[in-house]
Amino acid sequence: MRLELGIIKIKDVQFGDETIIEDSTLYVNKKELIALARQDDRLSEADVELARPGEEVRIIPVKDVIEPRVKVSGSGELFPGLVGKMGTVGSGRTNVLRGAAVATVGRIIGPQEGFIDMTGPGAQYSPFSQINNVVLVLHPIDGLDPHAYEEAMRLTGLRAAVYLGKACKDIAPDELEVYELSPVTDTTLPRVVYLSTLLSEGLLHDTWFYGVDAKKLLPTLLHPNEVMDGAIVSGNCVSACDKHTTYHHLNDSVIKELYRRHGKDLNFVGVIVTNLNVTLLDKERSTDYASKLVKLIGADGAIIAEEGFGNPDTDLMMLCKKMEEYGIKTVLITDEYAGQDGASQSLADAVPQADAVISVGNANEVVTLPPMKHIIGDLKSAEVISGGFVGSVTASGGLSVEIQTIMGSTCQLGFGKLTARGY
Amino acid sequence: MAQKKYRVVHYLNQFFAQIGGEEKANIPPLIKEGAVGPGIPLQQALGEEGEIVATMICGDNYFAENIEAAVEKVVESVSRYKPDVFVAGPAFTAGRYGIACGASCSAVSKKLGIPVVTAMYEENPALDLYRKEVYVIPTADSVRGMKEAIPKMSGFVRKLGLGQEIGLPQEEGYFPRGIRVNQFVGRTGAERAVDMLLSKLRGEPFQTEYPMPTFELVPASPAIRDLRSTTIALVTSGGIVPLGNPDRIEAASASKFAEYNIAGVDDLTPDAYQTCHGGYDPTYANDDPDRVLPLDAMRALEKDGTIGKLYDVYYVTVGNATSVANSQKFGKAIAEKLKAADVDGVILTST
């Protein structure tokens, strides 16, 4: 399976009469994009705004972020099983608008969304502060159930990413990234598998795999290219800091790093996706099954990335324990909830086998952020999103919030450079 | 022009201050100008940059028996000398002395905002009491370790006195305080993860970024054999509160719990109750709050005599992202209230 990503660099985004790319600028036909959003009759109103790196803009509350892409060749369509026709993705050519994203905004439940600052001290925490965002503000029709609003927003976001992606179908890419798990001849290299855990607790803690609700999955093996080509879609409304947006799945940093070292330091043998369900029965079944798969494919080591926190800490620890008992060496990636003072223990569960852990930061750390000139969305929701509190919006319109509220601040795919250290 | 010397106040017990042994352990706090006892080699080690301007002395028994008064006196006396650093001990294995060092440092740090450091042996009971608030430097288990302790303490006092940043415990040689601090580092989490895995696979040394905590296991109480004459309480971390969330419990990272009277209430209805818990779709909890706090079911059990009585008050907080430390604090406080009210059993519900 060989996947070519044709990278088209986007340095600016502007409204225009036509949705096209010229000189690294993405021009967006606002009318067409609004019309696309209005195709879903569960949405009453839609607006499009643009937010560029460095601008005094705060986007809140954000649900998902998606990188615009288009399949140029190869089987399947983007986001198969949801907005794309079913077919195995991960081969052929996919063009990517690198430096641009669709961000969906709307208050589905309140506590479960986050924000993006395009400048200021908040911007260092989010990868989305460094890219050009095409923001879709989507309002539901009266009386729409939250889960239906979530679905309308999720599908509209994906359609918008596909719509923008189409504009780069015939453009010669600035760079070509090639991903292929070429056979490794050096048999001494350790066989490494990547375990991607997908949040699937229900009640809007959902992830979609080839269109399947992840809570109904048994853990399964796949080629890393499938993840990079749209097999996994976020349906999550959970704490902003450590949910994996669709953008994160498309650009999975663990996959990229394992690819970079494939054939040199290790033999990257594949990806296993498993779910994070709520009942003990499901946890036992899924962690048993995932560990067994890792053993079956003869892996020596595994990187296990958590999504979410609290309840999923248990799945993370069960996976670690079961794999270590099979003799498979594990490294876990997790964030911490050590309290605002950093003095609490950080996880809801622990096993002694978890002796190799990457910490991507304490989500409870409080930051004070200045007001922004322009708000896309609704600033007041900062007081109800997870990690915000009454009084989070200061008199001047600034924010005093936990970094839990910032999109991707403690991404457990190891996307960023934040960590927490013990003092 | 010579740089201004940083000022240090040193705390000692009666023994190290050369006032006397156990027979003098009852002396109340007093302060002397200049360095005394171990303060003398400490002053030598500090050299020309810093000066021990005074030594605070207190008998170990006096301190242990009058801890509040002793701490108050220490803070008041120390403040008069306007030090840049407060240093206590070393206390080695001495428990009462260790507590006096820890409590003095903690109070001086909190009340006067002055950087503090003490030193003791790893098994001194004061270590776990104060390590989160105070830098504690490891020493040997007896006074024979004084010679090694002094340069370690003076190095640390110097750093504090000059206002230098204190690095990681393994770099600076203090007992880890268990405070997690966020930092941006040079490499992504994914890069660090692959490096760590390769080291682990090769059998090379590596350092985890988060050592696993040890959990306090709570033993289950013995089962209640006969519920018919019991009072049972409801406690929830699921955020069920009267409509409008009058105590403003946070949707995540709760800083408090609340209690509400449910005497005479048979059913939790959406016009009077709601959830304030973030992190999940509250539709079903709001439609029928009994789903999270099963009041209707408890009333039925009360009516048919399965239980004696449902306690008139329920306790509520939000579990979402709430730290273990806060949870322990709430749990303890709620348990004390329930115990005082002679409640026999509790049903805990979460989300």
C-alpha cells in the first residue's frame, strides 16, 4: 500500500468569487460553502468566517477541525462510510491543503467544546493557531437533539473539507510525501506496533472508523496509510485539550514518527485501533483482543496513545498490563490532571507495568489570556466548557481558564512539545 | 562596590543551638543575632555572598506541644530580620525537630513569601508532611552526616539567596515535591515516545516522564446484613443539582461539593433538578435526573420497608477532571458529616 500525499502549501485564506488556490492562497466562495452547509436541513443557519495566524481572533466553541484534502487517484473516497463511498483508503495520491483547515463551531452541549486563539499566549498551545482556518458557524433548527446536531455538524465539516480539497485536485503539489511500509530486511530491528485508542463512551464521546461507531468495534489491524487517508473521523464533544480531532487523525504524529524511523531503527508493522468503552465487560474484551492481536503479529514493542482522560485511563493501564504480560514492551502517551496547583496525582488508574510514560502536560494548568479584537462564536461559552468556570471571562474580555479548554493543547498523539515535569 | 549580601535566618532546636538536651526541650522560641552551632560551618560555606543574620531557636517539645503559637512566634521574629532566605535544620531522623523545621519553613514561605529550605533523612516523618510546600534536602540518618549536609544546604541557600531558578529535583538534589509543572521542550511527544520505546527495547536506561502514583486502596466496609432499620444516604459525583446550580459547582475540575435537602421530595423532575456535570451529553440526565441520582428508586425501597430511611440530605460534586486530591478532600468531609448524622450506608453514583 503506497500513499502519496501531494502537499499544497497554503499561506493565506481569502474570500473570492470562486473556490480556488492561487499563489499559496486559498480563495473561498462563501456563498457556495454556506449553501453546502444548508444542504443539511437540521441546520437553520450557517456562516463562514476566516481566521489567520497572528490575527486577534478567538474561535469558540470549536467542535472539530478537519484538513481539506482530495483523492486524486487510488481506491476509496475521503472519509469513507460517512461522506465518502465505501472503499479502502490509503493508496494512490491524495492532495492536501497544508496550512488550511475547516473548523466547525456551535454550542452542541456547551461543556464539550474548546477554543482557538490565533495570537497571544494561548496560541502556543494549539496547532490550529498556526494554520488558516475556514470557520463554519452552524446553528441547529429549534428543538434539535444534541446528537442530531453533532451529526449534522460533523458531516457538514467533512463535506466542507472535501469541497475545499477539490480545489486542489489538479494543482501540482509543492512537495510529495510518500508513505509505504517497505519490507525490512534487517531482522534485528524491533517490530513495533502502534495502538490507537478511539474514544467511544457514547453520549457524544464518539469516533467513527470507516463509518462504524467505534464502540461497536472489536480491535482491528490496519495499515497506517488508512488512518492518514481519512479512515478515522472524530465525533467527539469532550475536553478540547485531549480529544483527537479529525485533523489529528489525518496527521497522526505517532504514525509519522514511526514511518520516519521505519527500516532504520525499527520495523513498523502496523496500527491497531481499539475502543474506549464504559463498561468493565467491554474494557476487558477490547483490551484482551487488542493485546492478543499485538502478540499475534509478533510485535516486540507498542506505543499506546490514549484519547480523553479519567475513565479511559483504565483502558490504557489494562492494555499496558496485558501487553507487558505477553512480553511486549510498551510506551504510553497520556496527559495529566494534576489539579490547578499540580499537586495531585495525575491519573485515575495506574499499574506498576506502566514504567515508560510520555506526559504531554497537565491539562488543569490555568492560563490567563488577553481579550481578542474579534470573537468568532460565543465568548460566554468559556464559562461552561470543561476547564472553564464562572468568572473565566474577565471584565476586559480576556480569559482565565485551564489549558483543558484549548483545542489540542495536550494532544495524546504526542502532536505538540508540551510536557509536565515533577518539581 | 561589593554586592549586597543576601540575608539568611537559620532555624535550630535547643540541642543544635547548644542550649541543652531533653531537659531544655521546653524552651519557647527565641532569636539570636548571627550564626550558631551548625550555622557556623554553614556561614563559612556561604562565604562573602550571604550572611546568617539571626538564628531562630525553639525547644522541640515546646514546638510540638504549642505548634500554632510557636509558628506564629517564628514568623513574627523572622519577619523583623527581613531575610532573603529561611533555612532550617538539618533534622536528620529527629521527628519533632523535623516537624518544627517543616512547619516553620511552610509558615515563613506562606506568610512572608520568603524562599525556604530544610534538610532531613528520607524516613523522617516530617518529610511527607511538608515536601509539597518546602524544598527538603536529603541527609544521612544521624548527625554524623552533618559534614555532607552543610555544603548541599549552602549550595541551595545560595541559589535561593541569589534568586536563581530552582531546577528539577534530580538536578538540584531535593526530594521531589510532587508538583507537576508544564514546560515546552525541544521535541514532540511522539518523537519522545519512539525514543523511549527504542531504549526500552534495547535494554538501555530511560526515564519515564510520569512515575506511576501509588493509589490509596479503600477497603470496603462489611456488608449490612439487614437494611430494614438503616438510614441510607445518596452521594453522587454526577452533578445532579437544583435547577440553576445555586452553588455554582464547576462543570469540570470541581473545587467544591454541595449538599441539598430532599426531605419530602419523591422524584427528581426536570423542572427542579438538572446535572451540571460537563463531559457528557446531559440530555438523558436532564430528562430524568433520577437516572444519575436514583431518588425515586430509593423512595420505593423506603416505602416497601427494604431500607429504614433515606437520609434527608444528599451530597453532590462533579467528577469530571476533578483532581484526586480534591476528591479525597471532599470524600473525607462528606464521610465525616454522614458519620456525625449516624448514617449507616451510602450509595455512591457517578456518570
